[in-house]
Amino acid sequence: MATASQGDAQSQLDSFLDKYNSEVATFARRALTKMRKLVPGAIEMVYDNYNSLVIGFGPTERPSEAIFSIVLPPGRVTLCFLQGAGLPDPAKRLQGSGNVVRNIRLYNIGEPDAHVLDAPEVRDLINVALQRAKVPLLDKSRRKLIIRSISKVQRARRSSPGKK
């Protein structure tokens, strides 16, 4: 894919988010703003896939080195800890049982915003994940947004408020 300017990449990301219900899109934008403050300088890699929109955060442009991702299946927003299987989780916030990834549901359509990213135990998990990352985030000034892929065929992004 051709390299786009940061403004073009942000416009594309905004158009991807606009495919969702306004409630989901608004929440996702707030979550992205918070993550950008929590991981300044991260390279953001965007994948508008068949099932979900995925925004990965990592120290380089290599997807295998990403530390977090915000994933938007229809009607939800989830924070994935891409190297999260071994993270200490005394508050039992992490979900999943895979060999590598753990996640925290940030939002479900129709449920109130619980300010999950503001919770001290979630911030602690984020900080530990950053400390344990295979490749650390070093340069806090080089934030970059990259559109990595756009699927030509996509599942509907909007879901009705009654569906979860």
C-alpha cells in the first residue's frame, strides 16, 4: 500500500470509525486518545479487516513487536495485550486463555462507559506490559499512524443496541 501522509492516514482511520454506530465510534475515539497518552511515541498500525477494525500500538512498524491493540468488532471495543499471557493480574481484569494474548473489554454497545482505561489496576497492567515488552517503546516523540491493510469485503460494522 502506498505511504500516506499522517493527515491522510488519520482521515482514513476516521472514515473507518465512522462505519460504526456513533456511540461505538465516539467511545473508540476516546479510547484511542487515552492510549496515545499512555503510550506516547508508539507506532500505530491500522488494519480494517473483514471482522474488525484493529489499531495496534508498538515500538516499530513490525506487527510482531506490537504491545497493545484496540479491536472493534461490531458493537464492542476491546483492549488486547498482545504479549499478555504472563502478566500478573491480581484484580483478574484480563480475559482469554490463549498462549499469547489477553484482553479487557472496554465497551459493549448499550452498556454504560465504565472508564475502564482510567482504572488503576488497568493502568498497572498497561505499565507492566510496557516494562515487559519484547522490544521497548523508547522514543516518546515519534508517534506515527500507518494504514497497513483494508479488506475489500467486510462484515457490517453497525450492530443494533439490543445485540451484544
